[in-house]
Amino acid sequence: MGTVLVLRTDQMGEGDPELGTKILGTCLRKLASFGDLEAIVLYNSGVHLVTRGSPVAAELVLLEERGVDILPCGTCVEHYGLQDHLLFERVSSMDEILATLAGADKVITL
């Protein structure tokens, strides 16, 4: 398996949330041309990114359309009560997340 991106928060880095969201959007747009990106794992507050109205919804939809697996943590989705607001029907389990991470050639965590 190629590269797996892990998004553990709803922004990139720490500090100003507006800036963190802006640079995350830029990062995801650039990743669309990244040939070996296989999956994006989202957990904790990162699952907010896969909801309708997310500031990076368009970028995630584009990546999913290009074959990237979008894997939001099901427990996290339930914890935040986001089941009815997701961009994608699929949610993942910890077993699937761990198998995806273990099978990756490279893991990038933001």
C-alpha cells in the first residue's frame, strides 16, 4: 500500500484555527496530484472534516473521487454525533484503521 495521511484534528498544526484550516485546504488540494496516496484516516476532532459544510469538503470529495479511501473513525463520529452530517456513507473501525496504517508504505500525520 502507498501513503496514508492521518488527520487527527480539524486543522493543520496548532495556533490560529483560521490559518490551520486554510493551510489544510491547500495541503489537501496539493495531495490530489500525489500519486501514491491510498487513504486518509480521520480520528478525534479530525472527523469534523468529513461533514457537510466542512471547509475542506470539496478537497476530500475530489480525493475520494480519485480513489483515495476516506476512513473516519466510527467511534469518533458517534462521539461527536455526526452520523447524519457525513459527506460519505462509509465509516471505519479501529480494526480497519490499524490494518490500513500497518499496511502503509508511508504514514504522514498532520
